[in-house]
Amino acid sequence: MKLATWNVNSLRVRLPHLTDWLAQAQPDIVCLQELKCEDAKFPRTELQAAGYQSASSGQKTYNGVAILSRSPLHDVSAGIAGFQDEQKRVVVATVDGVRVICVYCPNGQAVGSEKYDYKLRWFAALKEYIAAELSRHPMLAVGGDFNVAPEDRDVHDPKAWEGQVHVSAPERAAWRALLALGLKDSFRLFEQPEKTYSWWDYRMMGFRRNAGLRIDQILLSAALAARCTASTVDKAPRKLERPSDHAPVIAEIS
DNA sequence: ATGGCTACGATCCGTAGA
């Protein structure tokens, strides 16, 4: 089973890149973020033609998440149970016995801002939600844009980023609290090339300079981590014309 | 140097992303 996550930064703009990538990479399950697209306008038939069923939780202009799958999606629900939120950031489904949670974690804007506080509250709620899901689903994966670079090696210029949003100590603690539930960062289960990132700023030729952050991850429960055979970032779509600023992350499960 | 791209929904600029 090949599981992927990709922040597409507008599903409608990126649909050609997405369908090309699906045909090339042949993932079984894909978590998508930043659809910026209402469910009514979700390109369900186009994706069906590409061989994927979908469960989406979208909204206009901002946020929006979806899970694509070649196998049927069961027990679909949207949002974090018990956490009131207008912003569409979570969708969950069971596919082939695996509980898949797709997350678009808040950006946080700036340390100390209202959005930063929301980010930390949101992470606390996510942790409780994952804990509850884990108790019922030992085979569980959380794929998404976490908007946290967990360690300095996930940051192109740790000095410049020190204390900033995406790397601040409270954000990293919130991210590590998810691992404390028993989850593993699939990417770090393996030897990886130095300076591997999943997001690069559109400005200042961020991608050419490899000025990036590794903020997109796939977290696996112990049962899945034990069966994970590879995890990579696929930089190819980031090289295309009019790319998303994020690249897909992949985890392969035997 | 606090800018710089890109997408969006609304104009001909503001908001948001990271």
C-alpha cells in the first residue's frame, strides 16, 4: 500500500498536476490539503476517471481537505470530534482496514498572535482526537501538512528561523505530543538525504536555493510503522510550471 | 533588507499562506 500526502494549494489550479502525478506515482491513498474548493465544486468525476474515490471537506478560498483512494472509503467523517471549528482541516476514513486521518494544521501566522494560540489549541484537540481513534484503530496513519518543522535538520536555515512560527518550542512540543501517542514519523524511519524538505517559498527562488522546511509528514501507528518499507519526498511536481509550494510525501506499507 | 510569490475574491487591492 502506497500512502501519500500533498498540500496542493488550490485543487482546481493543480488538478492537471494531481492527475498526472496519480498516474505516475500510483498511490493507493492520498491525503490532500488546501483545496480552496467547496464540496459542491470538488472534481469528483475527474478523479473517479483517474481511478480514485474521494471523501472531501472543503470550503471556499481557504483550507479544505480530502482523501483519495482506489479502495472504498468507510466511516468517513470531517472535523475534530468535540472541537468546534469553522475551518475545514480534518477528514478521516477507513480504507482496507487502515484508519486514515488527513490534516491541514493551522499556519499560526506569528508567535504570540491569535492565530498562533488557535494553532496550539487545535493541536491539543487533534492529539485527543487521535488518541481516541487509536484506541479503536491500531492500524492508523495521519497524513498532512502539520505546519511544524519538528527538528532543526528539517529547516534550511535554523538560525534564521529560530523561535519563528513553524519551529517555535511550543509548536514542536505539540507535534512531539502526537508522537508520544505511539506514532512514528515515517520519513525518519529511514536514512534520508540531508536537507530534504517538503515546502519551499515561492519567493526568492526558494526551491532553486533549496530554502525549505519539512512540514508535511505521515505519522504511523506502531502496527503500520513496523510494516513501513520506505518514505520519501517526491520533488518532481515542485519543478513543474505553476507548482504547488509543497511536494508530495509518500510512505510505503508492505 | 521584514520585501520577495501565488491563489482567491473581490477589484485594479487586501487577505492569507509559511
